Amino acid sequence: MRSLVPQAWQSWKSAKAVAFLVVLALTVGIGSATAIYTVVNTLLLKPVPYQNGERFVSVLGASLDDPSVRAGLSVTDAMEYQRARSFDVFGWMRFANFNLTAPGQPQYLNAVQVTPALANGVGVKPEIGQWFHDLAGGPEAVLSHGLWQPLGGDPGIVGKAITLNGRVYTVTGVMPPGFQLPLAGFYSEAAIDIWLPLDPTGKGQGGGGYNFCYGRLRPGATMAGAVAEVKSIAADLAKRDPAFRRSYTARVDSLRELITRDIKPIILLLFGASGLLLLITCANIGGLLVARSVARARDTAVRVALGARLRQLATQYFLEGMFVSLPGALGGLVFGAALVRVMVVLVGQTTALSGEIAMDWRVLVFALGTALGSAALTSMAPVWQAARTLPNEVLSEGVRASAGARSRRLSQSLVVAEVALAFVLLVLSAVLVSELYRVARVSPGFDPAHLLTFQVSIASEEFPGTPSQVAYETRLVQAVEAIPGVASAGLVNQLPLKGCCYTTAIFPDAYAAKPGDTIAFLVASPDYLRTMQIPLRRGRFLNERDTGEKPIAVVINQAAAMHYWPNQDPVGAFGHFNQREGDPFQVAGVVGDVRNNGLDNPTVPEVYLPFTVAQMNPLHFVVRSSLPPSTLITEVRHAIQNVNPGQPIHEVKAMSEIVGDSLALKRLASYVMTFFALAAVLMACIGAYGVVSYSVRQRTVEIGTRMALGAVSRDVLYLVVGSGLKIAAYGIAIGGVASIAATWLLVRNFEIAIGNGGEGRIENPGFLPFVFSAAMVAAVAVASSFFPAWWATLLSPMVAIRNQPEAIWQSARNRIRSLFEGFWRVAAGDYDVTMPGDATLVTELIHASRRAASFREALDSAMESLRGTTGAQSVFLLENVADGEYRMTAAVPGQDLAGRSIPQHGLLLNRLRSYAAPLPISSADLDTWRRWAGEYKPEHVAEVETLRDTGARLAVPLRTRDEVLGVLVLGPPDAGEEYGPTEKRLLRGCADQFALILENARLTDRLIEQEKLRRDVALAAEVQQRLLASHSLETAAASLAAVNFPARSVGGDYYDFLDLGDHRTGIALADVAGKGVAAALIMAVVQASLRVIASEPDISLPQLAAKMNHFLHRSTGSNSYATFFYAQLDERSRELRYVNAGHNPPYLLRVDGASTAVEELSTGGTIIGMFPQVRYEEGKILLRPGDLLAIFTDGVTEAQDPSEAEFGEERLQQLLVQLVHLPVEEMSSQISQELKNWIQDAPQYDDITFVLMKVK
């Protein structure tokens, strides 16, 4: 097992590009899954943040006719449920609206009145003070942490007074940050600012049914038992009032399930989608590993033949998977954290729990588990491949014969799985996007543009009756309408799109009401409908004359008109509220339907009542104005405060923002699912490209054969792209079945709404998402297959048949070159475009190269084959050498080549550089060149004579991209005086083969030289290390340790420890300018001279430094120099004498109890070796036990990390202070490790050396 770890590491080290792609894919896959799990963990898995939170439940009213109904309870009903034995904690609460007028500026507070039993029963103690325990102490209040801080954050606030709605309350406590009661979700999304005591007897509360109950199951009680007991109590209550409680019952919900019921479906959907994306990632990586396993098939076969078990192979592949999965998990955590931040913004519009979404240890464990699972999944494919490896086949027939077909089938299967899963995600994302598009196009029934909304909460104590409150509301509306630039303003008891509404029953005179018929009602001011620009269909809007006198004038929507007055005009019709003899009303008008219940839910019958008939609190204002929102908000605040200086406004929003918020969950679902789908399609595209490209390389011989038999580029394109489309078709077919099932489940079972009371179901999208997804997958398949197909069309048939494909750009370059050469021939009048077959000659050249024992022998064989094919009497090779000449290095038949060469910039080479084809040379040409050279360029006469001696008749340049490597010079042909077009084209075709042989010969020679140089440098490094002193030294007075890291194999840093006798020790450190071999040689000079000079008796340190300077300057001139530090320690007196010649000042650390002082030793002079005569000074210091001397070169402080940041002197000093109490050997080891951790794999530009001396 231990040996497999370095093997696994080495396997990726040799394939860094593949490893990078794998880590990148895992980063996206694991990061996406981790991000969604973070949300799942916070919203669905964490327990309720109360004591024994998993036992808390909610008790609400319900209906036997509609199981989805959840209703508040009256105080009397809540008191009945309190008797249930299933609960050991039970209480209730109700929402209230309060205006805080003192201390500070007036502000609105979201308040909850809660029974003391429930407040204390949740088990969360206030951060400051305590909960209220009874009602005997007068009005009391507990503040939230978010309210306490704006009020000054006074720790002594307990016992102080605040004023709410004109009444003084005493603060008893402050809750910790993040505390919620009730929990956000079903009841309210707004954070609660303050909690007030609620009388459990119902005193002063009236009979309103707006109480919400929490209970905690008694230990040993079950949910089923609690449900049965609560329903039994509800049945008793229904029996007491059968007329009004015909279908009444109650329900018990797990508190966690209740508060996450709206967001849970979409979170689970996205979690499943992230799982699919992770599977696609694993399949993609599995395909890459299968391709690698084919290349390693011979190695695997050898291991199997030697007795390796499948478990060992599986362990190795698993470890290889772990080496990329763990970095992928780390990258996934970073990517997931970024994705979580995006999701918090989107989820934050739908639940106040979004503030709690954060990564914790559970998320880290999930990421680690995902990495382990990914490693296991990705290793399964190569393990399956290895299990079917037959050693005999691989070792006898080769990799392709045994492994190619199986690996190709496995890779194709994995890509088909990728495409299928990606198709499912693509279809689901298309369904959600189409749903978002559909809902976004739904008209809300009014014009949200230029419409501002805000709320005003009224202190009920200030307006005890409806008339006084109506007058106040009228003054507020008039004040807002008086703002310049405001077209109109109105108010209503509830804004659209946020769930509707309070309900009642009506009994039209001409309609037989059905049992259970209800109608939603809204209370509005006269200008509300006009301000909202809700269209009037019949009759009139409400106006100021509608004072609430009976019959009450009302306005209904079209849904109510069609339901209660079908096929007739309801304007002027009469009816009664609640019962046949209830309050009478008359329909004054009919308006268009408004999506009060959300854009994705149908409208219901609604009736608008004048605001004079019922009190509202809070008031929802709507203001239509073309003013900028910031200006309008400021003007509205001033207008309201002009009416009542103590009246705050809150929940200020543009109506367009409310419309956008109503789509938040659908937007979250579609955006995140689309991201997953696009990532999946991209990975499938990469996988398809890899498989098609691999298939093309496997079928190179087949493609070459097809092209040789007459197939054109279009046929090859169809063949390769068709294979990619075939894979896509299989994936679409399999994924189509799965996506149909997934879409059916999504449409049938998922609700994506915002707790507005509606269903929020996804409508059937039809076939368009499937068509779009199929088209996109097909387009991606074509795109991923086109590049390998194009590459295949560029292959030369002969090269393809030999299965030695050229580089794609070289092939393209050859095609373009051939095209221009064809144009050149036509322009030159050479219309003989019949191409001679060069297959025989090229084949002979290849066989000659393979048979030869060396490249030089291959050149001779190739030239002999060329001479026989072209009928040349002789062939010479001129090869470019380093001295600026082209020297003759080979000839057939064999001749004496000594002294034969032509200049690099001579007559022949200058012509060949601008002449693409073989250059003909006649005897007349040579005579002309000879006369011209003799008259104008005598230095070229020898070149012409050399060409004349060879009988040159044709010169063929052997080119690479950047230079002419050599020239083939052909003598006279056996028949005739000139070579014909056929021979010239033949030579042009085989010139590349000669250039390749020549280049390989040069590279081989160069490699041999580099290997010799490498061995010499390695020997020099070994010698240099031997020249350095031991890494540690123990004396009677001190312990010393040294560390040296050269920037190259050899370096210019030097240190030494010298035994000077008479209980004295010399310590030297020098840094020679430069690096490499030259600096190492100078370092050797410094070392040798120091040992000689230091051995002189009675020499002072300034004299020693001056002699060192003189000797180095005399040895190297002023071309090199060194910084130099030398010190002598007297072991008996512990006196340290030193001289610093331009070196980094060493640090002397003196420990005094808990503090450590750092001194610098800088006395001395300038660098050595630069100037012939320099004077130096000596420094002295008396050392104490525990002192630490740190001498270092600038390579230590200038060591760079991968971002090119330097280690720095400050960091070094801090590190030395931390380690000063350790033994010197351990200290040097930890400093070395710290430097290695800092450097990582970053290149360094200076040697790193330091010496430590600790005084005993």
C-alpha cells in the first residue's frame, strides 16, 4: 500500500494537463453538489433552534373539506388544545404592529405577543436579562438583538422604558443574535423586533382567530398520538357549534416541515440535479482514465502477468482518483462557497432562514465524502478495463490489438451516459425556464410601472373608532396626493401578489348560494383602483360618496361577476354579507381580475369594500408618480410626518420589485438548473470530443485507406461527424425516456410558489423543451466532432496508412504550401500537373531509416536509394555546422570530403532561401558564377570551384520551419544533362524525409552532449557539497547548524566552520554574485583563500577581510564580487569578534525572560572583490547563554512564493523569535521547512544559505 501512493502521484505528475482538466471538472461537480447541500443542511436538516427542537410542532385550525387549509385559532380554542397531554410545553402568539416613538426617532416594529409559557418553554435564554414570567409586573418587552443595537447597544437597558403606540413598556431582556419566534417560514418572513407578553386567558384580545400555537411533544409522545389527541379536541369543539363548524378540525405539523414547505421541493429538485451533474462529472473523468489506461495497458499486463491482483489494481486506481478528487473537493468548497452566496441572494427573497445558510463541519464532511465517492466511481471504469486485460494478447499483439476495441466501447458507453444525463438536465431546465417565461408574461391585472408601495401602522389606542381612523387615513392619502409629481394615491388592506385574502360569504338576491361558497374581500380607499390602473369593465369605481351607508356600495372583479351573476349585468344588483339577513350591499362596478394570489395561480371571486366600513391595520399605500424613487420616498416621509410627526413608514418597495419577488423561487429553480444543465452539456461535449478524437486516431489507417481509394474530405467529415451524432442519438434516446418520466414527476408533484396559498404547480410544457434539448445536444455533438473530423481530412493518405499522423498545423501548412506551389507552376507555364507516385521512394527511405544502426548510416542508405531512383551519378550532403559553413558530411558513391564546404551566406544558399523548389544548376551557370565572383566577390570563387568539383546539376534545400538544415547536391544524371519535372517533384516530396533524418541526427548529438554536461554539473555539485563544511558543529561554548539550497545544481553561496585553535572557532558566510558554475568556481576561490589567510597567526579581522578583498580582486578583476561575513568566537570568554563586508546584517537574538530583543551586526565595510584596496572595521560583542546568532544570505529573505511575494526580513525575524528556545538542529530544520512551504514549486533566482549559532 505504501508503495502505491508514490506510484499514483507519479502517474499524474506525468500527465499534468489531464490532471488539471480532471480537477477542474471535479471542482464544478463537487462544488455544485456542496453548494446545494449547504442549503439543504441549513433549511432541511438542521434541528429547530430551540431546546429539544426536533420535538416542536405547530397546532393550527384546518378543514375537513380542504386538507391544505391552515388557519389561526381563537384564544378559547387555543386554551382547549393546551389541555392536551401530548405536550409538555404549549403556548400561542399573535402578530402585532407597533410604532416605537421613544427613545430615538419614530420607527415601525414587527412585534409578536407571546404567552409567557411559550416564551420560556422554547429554552432560549435572553442574552441580557430574562423573559417575562407573568403579567403582574405591568407592560414588559423583550428586544431582539437587531433592535437593541440601533437603540445604542446599552448593556444596562434592562429595566429602562420604551414607548410603543403611546404606551410605556419596561425592557426585561435582549435576545441573542439570530433568535426567531415564531420561526420564519409559514407564519412570517419578516424578522421580529420585539416580543410582548400575551395574556393566556384572552383578556383584552377579543375573539379573533389569529393566534398561532407552538407545542413541544412530551418525552415518549409520538406525532401520531399528538395528532389523534388534537383532532379529538377539535371534534369536541365542532360539536359545540355545528352550524358554523361543519367541517372544522385541527392539524399538527412538524415545525421544521412547516417552515420549509414552500422551498423544500425546489431545493430537493436542485439537489437531485447536482447529483446528476456529479455523475456526469464522474463519467467524464472515467472516460479520460479509460483512455489513459489504454496507453498503460502494457504496464498493466506486465503487472498482471507478475501476479498483481485486481484488488491491488483497484487500490492504485482509487489512489489516483483520490489525488485529483481531494484537490477537486478543495476547489469545490471555494466554488461552492461562491455559488452559495449567489443562492443566498435568490433564496433570501423567499425565506428569512437564508441568513442562516452557511458552510459548517457537516458540509466539509459531505465534500470529503463526495470526493471519496468520486474517486471510487471514477476508478471503476479503468478497473473494469484492467480486469479484462489479457496479458498474452497485450504482450504479443500490442496495446491497440487487445485494448482498443474494449476501451472504445467502454468510453462510448460512458459518453452515452453523459449525454443521456445531460439531456435530462437540459429538458428539466428548459421546462423550468419555459415556466418562468410563461408566468413572467402573465399580466398582474394592473400596471406596476411608476408605482411605489409602503406601509403605515396605526396605534389603535389613538383611534378607538372607525370614523376617527378613517379621517386620519384620509388626511394621510391627501397629504401624499398633494406632493408635486404624484398623480394619485390610495390604500388597501393587502397588496396584490402576496396571497389573498380575508374571505367572507355573500348571498346575491338573484343567486342561490352553494354551501361553502366564499369570496375574498379587500378594503380600499376610493382612489386605490384608479391608482393601480385596474381596468373598469362596467359601472364605476368607489368614490368619496361611498361612506359605508347601507346598502354598502361595493366593486367586484370579473371572476365574481361570472360566478355569482352569470350571463347578466351585476351593476346595481343587491345582496347580503355573511347570511341572507346580513348587511346589504349593492354592486357599483366591475373591474378586471387582479392576481392577488400570485401570478401562477388563477384569480378567485373578489369584492372591494369602502375603507369607511372596516378598520385596517397596517395600511398598504400605493402611490403613482413619475418622480425618481429616491426623491419620491423622501417626499412621502415628509408628507406623512407633516400629518403626524410620530408616524413612521416601512416596507417601502416599488411595485415592480414586488412583482419580481413573486417569481423568486421559479427564478432560482430555472437559473440554477440552467447552470447545471449547461455545465453538464459542456462536460458531455468534452467527453464526446475525447471519444471521437480517440476513435479517429484508432481508425487512422482506415481513414487513410478510404482516402487512398477515392474518398474525399466531405466523406471523411460525414464519417467522423456521423459517429459523434450516433453517440448523441443513443444518449438522446435513453435520456428522452428518463426526461419524460422526470418531467411528468415535475409537472405532477412539484409546487414552486411563495407561500401565497396557491398551488404553484408547473404547467405541462408540451414538446418544445424536448425538441430544443435534442437540437442543442445534436449541435454540441456536431461541434465536438467537427474538429477531429477536420483533422482527419488534413491527413496525407500515405502518412495515415503508415499510422504516423503529422501534427495538425504541419498538415495544414503542407496543404497551403502545395496550393501555392500549384499556382506557381501554372504561372510559370508548367501545365503538366500529373503527380508521379512517390510512395515507392518514400517507403524505401523509411525502411532504410529503420534498418540503419545510426542516423548517419540512415543518411547514407537514404542517399543511395535517392541516387538509384533519380539516376544521379553522385549525391552530396551539405550540412549546416556551427562555424557558419555548410560542410559536406556524406556522399554516394563514397569520396574524400575533407575541406569541402560552402559559406552560409554564399551564392547557393542565398538563392535557395528564396527558391522553394529544387534549384537547377548547369555548367553554364557555374561558368557565369565563376566569372562574376572573380570580378566582384573573390571570396566566393572557392564555393564555385567546390560545386564544379561535385558536378552539381541540382540543389535541393532540406528545410525546417526556421532554417535550412542542409542541401542535397545531385551530380549529372545518367541520361541527359538536366533533371526533368518528374525528378524535381520527386525530390521535393522526399526532402522533408531527409530533413527529418538530419534533424533527428542533430538532436541525438545534442542529447549526447547535454547528457555529458549534466553529468559534469552533477559531479561539480557533488564536489561543491564536499567543499562545504559539515551542516553542524558542537563546541564547548556553542552549537552551530547550517543549511544550503543552491538555486541551480551548483551555487555561489559559501559557509565554513574553522577550528582556529586556542579555543577559538571561525564562522564564515559569503554570497558570490551570480549563480551556476561560474559562481561556484569563485566560491571555491573564496573558500581556499579564507582557510589560508585565517591560519596566519595574530592576523586581525580587518586585515583578514582586506586580504580576502585583494586576493579576490586579483583573481577575478572587478568582474565579480562577494558579500562576506566572518566572525571568531572565543569559547572561554564568549566574546564574538566579527567583520561584515557588505553582507546582510546577521541577527543576534537575546532572550530576557519572556521577551526577545533582535540586534543587527553591521560593523565592517564594503563588499570584497570589487575594489583593489578597502579598509574594514571590527565589531565586538559579549554573548550570553541562550543567545542566538542567525547569519543568512539575501536568498533567504528574497525567497519567492508562486505569487512572487518575498519571504521578507520581518517574517524571518518573527520566525526566529518563535523558535529561539529550540535546539539549533531543530531550529534549522523548522526554518528549512517553512522556506520550502513558502516556495512550493516557484522558481528561485538566488541561492539560499543560513547559519545558526546558539550559545550554551
